[in-house]
Amino acid sequence: MFTSINPATGEPGERFAELDGDGVEAALVRADAAFASWRVSPVEQRVALLNAIADRFEAGKQHLAETATREMGKTLASAVAEVEKCVVGFRYYAEHGPDFLKGEEVALPNGRVVTHWLPLGPILAIMPWNFPYWQVVRWLAPTILAGNVGLLKHASLTQGCAALIQQMVSAAGAPDGLFQNLAVKSDKVSRIIADKRVVAVTLTGCEGAGAKVAEAAGRALKKVVLELGGSDPFVVMPSADLDAAVKTAVKARIQNAGQSCICAKRMIVHADVYDAFAEKFVAAMDAVKIGDPMEDGVEMGPLSSVEQRDTVLEQLEHAVAAGATLHGGEK
């Protein structure tokens, strides 16, 4: 059983039943059946579905955004922006996708070569909680367009978001089994990857999870795409406009409460401007409005869970113990 916990209040919310073995098997049967017909569907039908899903996301924007905020703590304004980005994503592939799928003919001295983009089958996506809609949509839109079928294993924290995505896709008129949310825990993933009906897997997440998925995919000789973590640098040189650099650095650090692949995680500042930048940056960070992510004007809500908070606190303690100096906040 999955339970949504509001990280801003600690209060439990909606509960979601976990799929058992029979439930997973039934989902795979539906996915396989859906692929048999979707793979030969006209591109125009796929485009129409993408636009219909975009319409559903647009109409349900507020509800989608509020669910994300309650489940993982991002500010309501940023959650709304994420849903709006999803609408743009669906419409982008609806508009440009048919051109992406066109074959290409290459003339050779003794003949010609013609390339075609053909559907593969059901594809499993293992997605994180930090952008619970966009991370799914940027995979789902091209997957549907290409004639494939989607299976989603979403993060435990955001099962409400996952359920809503499936509702939106179904309400838009998608064939049964074309996209399914598999409400399972990580211990079932390897068996799903190994199933002969699943042709490929993609994961966005940490290095440890990526290594396990890559191992399972390699063992089953399945195609795999991984997007893993990083530690992005923010470099400030003496030529920089310090006020502009500080403003950008704060935004780059607090986006999604710092829970983003592209957040600036290291500030590398030239010695000539270090003191001035540090003073301005600390003051700007202290001025960030932190609070209930549902409230207007709040710039940063809570981290996604107590576990995430404790991890950050441990990192701070280790850094200070190793000689780092803590600026701002509680010392």
C-alpha cells in the first residue's frame, strides 16, 4: 500500500493499493494487446490523441498542480508551470512528430537505402518524484506518437500524480492498455524488465537505481536509457555582473527546493570576487520566502520527505565537521 504524505504538514493523504503479481500480469497482457493494434494505427490518430491529452491536462491544470504540491512539496506556482509545460510537450510532438517519423531515402552507387522508424512494443519508464508530470510526459508523448505502448513505474511519493496521468490519458480516448500506471515497488522492477513483452526500459533517478536497472536490462538484452544524477557547477568570474549573478544563482539553487537535475549544486567563484559574491548570495538566500507551498508568494516549500531533509542535514553536518563554514540560516 502506498500513502501520500504532505511534506509541508506531515499529514497522510490518499492511499493507493500496490499491484500484486496477478495485477502486473494483467497489465502486461493489456499492454501487449494494445500494441498489436496501436502499432498499425495511422499517425493522424496518434496525433489526435496527443492533442486530446493536452486538452485534458490544460483543463485539469489546477487539480494536477495541487496534487503535486501536496505529494512532494513544490510550490503551487511551479507545479502549475510544470503542467503547462506538459501541455506544450504534448502539442509539440503532435505538431512536429509526424515529420520525425518520416523515412529517409539514401542513394547509393548500386542502389538505394530506405530507413523507416518502426514501433518496438511496450516500454517501461521508471520515473522520479521531483517533476512528477513532466518527467513522465517527455517520455510518454514520443512513445505514443511512435506507435509504442507505455508502462509507468512512478516513485512511491507521487502515486497520486501517477494515477491522475493515467486518468487523463484514458479520458482523452486512449485505447485500453496503451498507457498504464504500475503501482509497484522497486523489488518488482527486475521481473517486469525481464518479461518478454517489455522491449525497453528507461529510468531517471540516482546512480544506484540506474546500476540495478542497467544490470537487469543487460541480463535480458533489452534496450535501456538512463538519466542519472549530477553535481552541476555555477561558475562566477570577475567579469560577471554580481547582482545579476546572485539573482540567477539563488534561482538556480532553490528551483524545486533544490531537487532538480539542473539545479546549481556547486558555486565556483573566482577569488577576486569571492567575498563580494558570498556576502550578496548569503543575504539573498536569507531573504528567500520559505513556507507553505500552497500560499502565494512562497518561493520555496519543504523538501519532499523527512528522509530527504535528514539526508541534507547529515551532509551539512559532515561538511562543517570537515572544515566548511556555515553561512546564513541556523548555525
